[in-house]
Amino acid sequence: MENNILVIGIAGGTGSGKTTLMKNLIARFGADVTVLSHDNYYRRHDEMSYEQRCQLNYDEPAALETELMAVHLDRLRHGEAIECPVYDFTLHNRSQETVHIEPQKVIIVEGILIFENKPLRDLMDIKIFVDTDADVRLCRRIKRDVNKRGRTLESVLNQYQQTVKPMHEQYVEPSKKFADIVIPEGGKNLVALDLIIDRISRHLEEACSTKA
């Protein structure tokens, strides 16, 4: 653990409840938490048209610039700020913008494939896998992509069948074996949430006492 910074990885399939869990932790600890999302590290494809970008497989590890994320996470662990890329899901491409992120005492790393990559995985102190039924995850993905990302129902279902489901079975589900904790139903699992909150609280108390 570098500089009294606790790194928590939250992985799991699409729609598993990772975001709900993360939001609950942020609501509890606020400014003590820095969030790093794997989604922002999708590779830039300015050389392709929008139509070509729509055909890419976004659910395989090669779609993400995970090596850059690992560099950024290592910097945060050492107390250095980063300029995080921003991904625009409506354009299927990385934005021109970046977000300035300062390290805090707790860093949450989230994404479906963060445990698949060993260099990234090795930078985490606690690895949590959110495990939710596939039908529930699909329903959540449909609601999110249609309502928040401007997708059609047909395009969401086609992508799920062609890439999301097979890539989940090939990469995401097997990465569950690297988790320290497996949580059924994500942020709605209040017992697991209480245990994680307790662990973070203890870390913050230790960090404060060390600083004092």
C-alpha cells in the first residue's frame, strides 16, 4: 500500500451493480474517494468513421488502453495527480477532453475487465467481483444504453448477443477467480456493503492516526 492509499478494484459483468456499489461508497466517504473507470480508457479511433467504430468489439481486452490505466493508477498510488481520458459513448470514440484527478486515501477502480489484466490487478489491495444473474444484467444494460447513451433496443440486443455475452464468458467470468470478495447482487447487498464500509473506515482512521 503506497502512501497510505487503499486501492479497491470493483469488477463484474455489464449491469451487475458495480456502479451502485461504487455510488454507495462515494455517498458514504465523499471527498476521501478517487474513482478511476476503465470505460474512459477505450482506445481512440479517429481514423475510423462512426459506422466503422460501431462495428468494433468493445467487450474484449484489446479494445481498452489498459496499459495507460495501469500507469495512471500507479501514479495515483504514489500521490501524483493524472489527466484521465474521457470516452464519449454517443460517438464511440475518446473525447478531446481530459479530467484532472487527484489521489485520495481511497482509490476505487471499476470496470468489467480490470481483473483480466495482471499488471493492473497487481496494483489493487482489495479486489471485489460483483456477481449478478445474467437476465438481470441484460435488463439493466438495456435501460442504461437506451436511456443514457441514445442506443436503440435492437442495437443493444445485437451487441449483447454478438460480443457482450461471449466476451463475458471468455474473459469476465473467468477473472472472478482473482477476486478477494465475491458479492451477489452488488450494491443492493447491504451486508457486503457494510463490511466494505467498515474496512474503508478502518483504513481512513489508520491513515489519519499515521499522519498525526
